[in-house]
Amino acid sequence: MAEEAILGYLENHEEISDSGEFAAERGIDHAEIVNVVKSLHGFRFVDTQDIKRETWVLTEEGKKYAAEGSPEVQLFLAVPAEGSISKDELQKKLDSGIFKIGCTQAGKNKWVEMGKHISRKVQHVEDKVKDLLLRIQDGKTIDKDDINSLKARKLIVLQTWKGYSVRKGPNYAPKRKKPATDLTRENLQRGDWKELEFKEYNFSAKGPPPECGHLHPLNKVKDRLKDIFRQLNFEEMPTNRYVESSFWNFDALFQPQQHPARDSHDTFFLQVPSTTRQLPEDYVEQVKEVHESGGYGSRGYGYEWKRDEANKNLLRTHTTAISSQMLYALAQHAKVHPFSPKRYFSIDRVFRNEAVDRTHLAEFHQIEGLVCDRGLTLSHLIGILEDFFSRLGMSKLRFKPAYNPYTEPSMEIFSYHEGFGKWVEIGNSGMFRPEMLRPMGFPEDVSVIAWGLSLERPTMILYGIDNIRDLFGHKVDLTLMKRNPLCLIGIR
Amino acid sequence: MPTVNVVRDRLFAALGRTYTQEEFEDLCFSFGIELDDVTTDEAISRKERHEEEKANENEEIIYKIEVPANRYDLLCLEGLAQALRIFNKQDKTPTYTVANISKESMHKMQVKPETSSIRPYIVCAVLRDITFDEASYNSFIDLQDKLHQNICRRRTLVAIGTHDLDTLQGPFTYEALPPQDINFIPLKQVKKYRADELMEFYREHDLKLKKFLHIIENSPVFPVLYDSNRTVLSLPPIINGAHSAITLKTKNVFIECTATDLTKAKIVLNTMVTTFSAYCKRKFEVEPVEVIYSDGKAYVYPDLSSYNMEVPLSYITGSIGVSFRAEEVTSLLNRMQLQAEQSVSDADQCNINVSIPPSRSDVLHPCDVMEDVAIAYGYNNIPKRKLPSLKPLALNQLEDLIRVEVAMNGFTEVLTWILCSYRENFSMLNKKDDGSTAVIVGNPRSSDFEAVRTSLMPGALKIVGHNKDHPKPIKIFEVGDVVHLDESKDVGAANRRLLAALYCGTNSGFELIHSLVDRVMEVMGTPFVPVGDNTGYYIQCSDAPEFLQGRQASIIYKGKRIGIFGIVHPEVLNNFDVPDPCSFLELDIESFL
């Protein structure tokens, strides 16, 4: 209504000279007129000039006196025309504020005789204050001295009134179309989409968050890694077996029974089921033999190998526990059939009885790759590592001699991290020892090259996560889990 | 692939035995041809007329046989029968000869220079003293038709004319004349036409011949063949003259092939004469014709010499993957119409000397010989050699597919720990440990690692408990392994792979979890069936302590309970410090394999 009034008026008139008057003439709230003028101005329908007017208005106190009379008059009227009234009695007749101000003002005006008893000095008074207040209330002007005295008594204050003079703006039209926010089916059916004016989008804000499902970042990286392994002709090992015997986890790998990794503070041993009930006995004998007194050119460890130790169940500390069983099966197969080379990989959970901190959990995922073939060399191992890691975007590698009970030579793999500006350890590798392979039944010329790394480490680097607990486990922040991007290793 | 229609009983007569359809199909299959359809002439014509009459029992059975596109020698019954008889070791490959006659007594074909602008080549031959019966006569006509359709590319490359030689008088001329100057009675007509009028006539009245007119109609001269009496033999590639038409009684057949492609013309001529010289008095002998071009160059056709090829035995055995001895290879090749013998070259390399008859124009390279060895040996007798390949892990692949599917249903994947506290695995789930389910760690460093989970529920609830501020609803899932004690396993325990999904919101979201169950079953191709039906899945009330009474159900898949879903028990929620209602699903995905 206000908008129609303004635009309609301007159609035939040059100017609305005063929005306040304009509002008053039409009985529209001025605040509403101001809102519409502001909005029209924003779309350049109108040009405006500010008008500022200052007027005196009554304070709450002023309003009260305008209605009830000034305190001095009230006091005067409370004093009897004849005689006097005691101060205490007079105080009882008036409320305390009125009494106090009334006394001061009436005294000042010499209307009454102040003292213990109060009596009139004049018989008739005029309530000039009330009159003045009423005049101001009616918007009339009064002279400056009166203003000053009322202002001094805080009965009036100056109020600034803001309004506009309004003229047509560059986009003026007698009627404003409401900008559309969206294209609707009705627009299409009615065909009025041609006339629609759209409200501009705000592209500095993001769209609303999508409702969708999400995959876990570790699994995204795992999927890519599995693909890379398949590109390199590696076959996935069935690693869905967390409970393992010490035999397959350690002994078969020529890891001596006194090795510190077999201590209870590194490995989760089991209360239930505490021991393994079944092992391939012939092979166990071979393993015992090679641990105790060697063979195949080895001196062995020269200690008394205990079956009880081998029988102890544990949660596997590495997926190599599965590799040892896969290799054993391959060697058994090769006893009856021609030996066929194999490439195996796995990415699965392993368990370490370690203290949990920013970079360590009691569970993590191990990535493992191994090649079993004739005539493999250290050079092949370096070559396959180069091939594998360059597909992960790590092409600058170097290798550090290291110790690992079941590989010889053993190499730690370092990659130069451009972001960190330094060499970081990314994995471990080596050639399996003959003391591990020969008891399985492999011919002498068959060797195995293998490497391993954790899935968490590259994932943390990739997704910029510096606390492993933010990535894996129940303390993760679901919001962060939902924001992780695609894993593009091997693609970009 | 071209299809040849042969009368079954005639074919069997030619093969010297009858076959059941299955036996015959097997024979075709191993030779590399295919019995496409079994029908009758009457059935074919009924089909053409769109009639549905009943078949007459006396109708002659027709075999429609599909032959390889490069085996022109198999385009008629005679060729097929001969190839199969040789394949069956009933016959030896014949030796085709050109009759030894003097140049003077040889028929001559003079080629006029004008032909070079329209159809420059011609090859000819005579089948002397031939005896047709109705079937062989029809076959002779049909073969020309098949050749025209296939190798001759609808007469554009080669056109065949066959004539009763006894009605003609050599020497012959192959000319190219303006159409107005050519006048003759064409085959199947009684009056003379001028060539240009004839073209118009065929355009109007002959659906079959109409298709060939374009080959010459825009040329100022038309190719035409005359005998010495100016009798028109033919107006190639459109029509023969009526005068020299062959009949059942024809004894001597003059064959001419005019062409734009000389190699194909020779193949066509050889195919015609090698196949039908079998009906001549002097079997497999063909009388030559001399073709003399205007520049004086003269050629004698047909060229029935064999093409010789030395093929190393190692090439054959190496390509097929069977270590044949040389004698085996030669005898196998003999079954494929290829004369072969071990060549006596140097000691290191054993070669097979292969003589390729004129009927086998498809043999270009030793690889064609090698293929014939393999066919004769039988593709299905060749041992299988496997290339290295990778065995997939079905469970992991299924897991990956299901994970993506559940994420597509709007759930967010989580990965939780396999180890949990003893209480989380039992009492906090309102469960009692009877000692028969969970793997228990002997030396845990903290209470977080006391037991191996037997359910994915604690992990999911712990996530919700740690994400209280996350906007609701929370929809999470996990596919992961649990471990159960298992007496039958060497270590006494075994993993199982489960799918878990959890909904947490201001209400329980039970329907949403229910619909996820249905969706998983749908993507597994499992129908929803009535209770008790073991062909699909159904849902049945359950009574598990971790779920609210009356708000939970088992999932029965093919008669086996594979999962459970329901509203999580409020006490359990409280135990895990979860203030909002949750519904939870747990499903054993290994059961789908």
C-alpha cells in the first residue's frame, strides 16, 4: 500500500517533498513509508534526500505533569487557603516526588511560606508549566526561556525526526515487479517466465550442504592401492583371520622365540582361545630344525625351540602371518606341480599392544606386497618399489639398510617429501631369508621379495590429518569424515 | 556369411551316408560351417507369401548352411560334399588338369581394345562332355548366382556367362559397342532388343536385373560377346543371349567371365570349373581357351596349377600349441584338401610342403595352412593353456560393492576398532558372556583392548557418543570383521564379515533402517518372501537384549538367520552415553556367498 502510494504519486508529481507529511496525509505509518522508500531506493526506483527535523517532546515526567498538573501547583492546592498545615501532614497528602519538587518550586515562586507549618502567600496561582507542556505536546512553539526552563527540569527533550524527500529514480516505474527467486512449474505452465526478473544470486555464499553418504578416507585410499596392485598383477590374499598362532606369525618367519617382538608388551596374546590346536607337523619339524641348528647353509640360532611358544595364540602383528601360510601352500603345490610364480598383496588390520598416541594405535592397516619367483634380485625389489611408489606419487626414493629378522637384505624405504622438505620413512622391505623359504619346501633358486607399509601414514599425509585418532576409531569427528575429497593417487 | 541351400537327401547321398540332424550339426561345427536352418522349398515360398499352411510330409528337406565368406569352393552342394568327404577321409583331394590340346584346336577369344574403358578383362574355359541331371543343372545355375552375390560383388567385379558351345561358332570376340549397335534376343525373351531399349525394358519390368544396370548404363559403349557368326553370347554383366542358353541336354559348356578385377575373375572361373568338371566324362579335366588381347598378348585359361607353400612345422606347432609330428600334420592337411608332404630340406628344420589346389583361393599365407591343421585336428581337442591371471577374493569384492551401495543410501562410512573392552562387548549391550563367543585378550595394556568384538554395535554407538554435537540425523555404516570362537578352526576362532548401519535422530528411524535392509536384499537380487519360504528373505520378530522389546527383528535369508535390526535398547543407549534414539542393523554378508 505504501509502495503503491509512493510510486503512484510520483507518476504525476515531481516530488514528495516530505515523507512525514506524505505519511500523515494518507494515514500511513511513517516507519512503513521509510522502509518502502529504502527498498525502492536500493533498486534505484527513486532518488531520495534526507530530511532531518528536530522537535521538543515531553519526557515521561513531562507527560505526567501535562496530565496531572505541575508539582508546585499540586502542592499549592494542598495547602489550605486559610491558616497553615504542618509539613508532616502536607507530606502525607502528596506523593514524595511531587512533595519534594513542589516544595522547591512553590518556594521559589514565593507561593507559600515554608517552615514547620506551611501557609499560602498568594491566594491564586496559574499552572504555567502544565500549559507549556500541553502546548509542546500539541506541536506548538513556545519561547526560548520557557524551553530552557522545561529542559532544565528534564520535562522535555529534543528529538530528531528523519524522513525523506523523494523523486523518481533512474529505474522508476509506476509499479514494481517483485523479483523472482526461482523458476517454477507454474511459470512454465503460465508462460510468464519471459517476464520474470530474477533476484540476483549471491555467489559469495556456498550452496547448502548436500545430503549424501560418504566413504571412509582410509577405504578410499585402500581402493586405489588395491587397483595399483592389480595393475602390477598382484593377487589379493585372504587375510580375514585376525587370530593367529605364534607359529605362523613368528616361527615360520624365522623369528626366534626370544625376539623382543614376541614380548607380551608388544603383542596381544590370547586368554581365549589361548593355543592353536593344529599345525602342519612335518613343516613344524623343519622350522624347529632350522631355528635350533640351521641348515640350507645356515648356522641357525642355536637355542632350544619350544613347541608351546609356537602354539600360543595371538592377534596377528603383521599380515606376513598370512603371507607365510600362502607361501607354504605355494611351496607344497610346487612339490607336485611345476612351480608357478606368484605376486600377492593384502591390505588389512594388524594389532600391536602399544600405547596409543598421535601416531600410534593398537590397530592399524598394513599394506603388504610380495613376489615369489625364480631368479629375483635386490634389483627387482628396488624396481618394483619404484614402480609401486611412483604410482602413489612418490617417485624420489632411497633405501636404507635395516634389520628385520626374516629378510636379508632388509631395506627401509625413504621418500623425499616436497612439502616437509625432507626424507621420510614410508615403508620396509627385503628379501625373505632362505631359512624361512627352504623349510617350506621351495627350491633353492626361488626367492621372495616383499615390502610393507601402513595405510594410515600415506592417508594422513594425503588428507592433511596429523592425529591418527582423527582418522580412525570412534573418536573421529563425523563432520570431518564427510568432507574428505576423492583419493586420486595413481590418477593425478 | 553366405548361406547355401542344399537338398538334404542329395547331400547325404553325396556324402555316402545319412546323418541325424545332431550328427550333421556336429560335423558342420567341427569343419567350421553351420547348419543355419532346416526347411523346405515349399515352406520358404509359403513364408514369402505370408501363408500359414501345414507342411506336406513329402516336402523335400532343405539344409541352409552358412559357409565362411572366403570359401567360394563351398558355395554349392558339389563343393560342400567334396570338402566334407575329404574331411571325413572318404576321398582324396582331386588333381585338376587342363586338357592337353594344341594351340590350333583351342577356342579363341579376341579382346577388342574398346573393352578397356568399361570391363577390360575376360577369362574363359570349356567343360567338355558334361552330363547334367536336373539337380546338378540347378546347382550349376545356383553357384553362378552365389558367386555373383559374393566374390563378384553383385556382378560389378566379375560377371559369369555360361553357354551351350554346340550352338556357337568360334572364334569369339569380346567387344565394346555403342548400345544402339547391339541387337539380340536376350535370355527368357522371344524378340530382339536393341541394347539401350533392353536396358529400359529391364528397368521397367525386371526387378532382379534392374539392380545391375548401373554398372554399364552410363558408358557410351556396352561390353558384348560375339561368336564368329555375330551371334551375341552375352551382354555382360546384364544378360546372356537366348541363342546359346544351356539346357539339361547341353554337353559342352563354354564359360566366360568378364571382369574389372582379373584375379577375382580367375578365382571365379576356377571355382566353376573345378566344381563342375566332376560331371565331365574326363573327370576333373577342363578344356582351355586362349584369350588374345588387341596388343597381341595371349593367355590360356583356366590356370589350374597348384600353389606351393613351404611351411615350417615349428610354425604350425608353435602357433597351435600342440606338438604334432610331421606325418600328423600332412594327414590333417590332406583332410582339408591341401596336398602336403614333409619336405626333405635341411636336417634342423622340418618343413611341410603344401600344394594348394586352384579351388582353395582362400589360402594366402602359412597361417591359413596352420588354421586348417587346427581345424582338422579339432579346436576342441586342443589342450587349454592358461595365461597368468589373478584370482579375485569374492568376499572383498562383495564388500566393496555393498559399501558403495550403502553409501549411496546416504550413510557415512566409519571404521572402528576391532578391539573393545569386555564390558562394551557384553554388559553394556545387555548381554551376558557365556564364554562361548568372544576372543579374550590375555595381556591388554588397557581396558580398551580386552576383547575382540563379536558385534559392530559398540563401535557405532561409541562414534555417536563422541559426536553428540553433530547435526541429526546421524547415519553411519561399517563393513568389518568380527571374530567368533570356532572349535573347527586350527586357531579356535574365525572371522565373519558384517555390515552394520546405524541411524540416530530425534526419532528412532526404524523404518529407515528397515528400508536399508530391503535395499541390500534388493541389490543382492533376493526376493521378499512369506515367512517360512526359503527362496528369499523374510523378517521375523526377535528377542535380543541389546534391542528394545517388540521393536526388533531377525532377517532370515534362505532359511538362515543372517542379521538383526531394531531400535537400540534405551539402557544400552544410556550405557554408551547416547542421548538420542537409535536404530541399528547388523548383517552377515558372508552368507551371500
